[in-house]
Amino acid sequence: MARRHHRRRGNIRTERSPSRSGACPDDRRRRNRPTALTYRSRAVHSRGKPAEHCRPVWEWSVIRRGNVLALHQLIAPLLLSRRRATVCSRLAAASLDMPTVAPPNPATPESWAWVAGLIEGEGWIGPAPASVRRAPVIGVESTDDDVIERLAVLTGVGTAIPIKSRNPGVWKTASRWTVRRRSDVRDVLNAILPLLGERRSARARYVLDAVTS
């Protein structure tokens, strides 16, 4: 049975889980990063494997009300319409002001951090070493059109197109941003590489080697 070890540093509580079979180092690194960034109490737990052939899925969540509201105020300036509306209603219910919108400007460290976070969490980088298709590509899909539009604006490359719903009436329509030009793939990967976790940074390096070879 896995054991958890707790360590306290002042008012910061950290929790580390031992390595599990099938979990790559990147999974452990990614679930620890939000706590390092927020310096707040956290809850990290495994949701198990969606299927036997899948890796374990890890979830990080902030539950304590004061920490949730503080985090809302920190990230609110960067959010787009749908999630911003949710945060706005929660802050209003707590009689807290909504911070002014402050979207990142293109070609700034803040903009590349936003891009890296979106690709890390929602995107893909190809090809994989075992892939039949060898053309380099970076992509992100989202049901929020403004997210895809911001991605295209901040990077200045790629194409954004609507995608038909695979199950109309049940699933929302989505948009997809893709970068296929080799020079653009190289530029984006070089910009976000220092910000990626181990698994995606390994893929990014593999694709960069393929692009520059």
C-alpha cells in the first residue's frame, strides 16, 4: 500500500507521493508545480487509470475557500470570457472586486507562459517517435473560440479553424489551432521549451531535432 509523507515548512504544507508503476517523472513533476507556484494548501490525488493501457491521471485541486478566492483574484486578469464569468460570480458572492482584465501582450514572457500552459494541458506536439506521419505539428483544440483566437494572436503563427461537432446537440462545437510550417514549429517550441514539463519537453526536443536535421 502506498504511503504519503507530510512535511511542513511554516504555513506551507506539502505532500509527496511515492512513484507508482506506470507513472512517468513528468506526471509527478506536473502535479507538484501548482503548489510551488501558489504556495497554498493543496490536495493532490490519483484518479486512477481511465483504462488499463492508460497512465494514471492525477488531479490537483484547491478546496479551502480563502485559498480559492485568492487564486481567483490572481488568475482573473488572464482569463477569457467563459471562465472569467464564473470567477466574477464567485468573487461577487464573496463581496470581492473583480480585477481588471490584463491580457498578455504578444512576444512577452507572460504571453509565452500562457501559451506553454495551454499546450501543456490541452495541446499536442508531433510527431511521436513511433508515428507514421513525420511532419512536425503543434495543435490545440478548445470549445472556447476566444482561447484559440488569443493563441493565434500571441504566437503570430498557425491557423485557427472551426471544427464540426462529432455529436451535434450533445457536444459543443470547437476550434482548432495548428502550426505546421517547420520554421514556425521551431520558433514556438524554442519559446516554450523551458516552461514545459519533462514529458512534453522530451517530445519538443525530439521534434526540434527532426525539424533542424
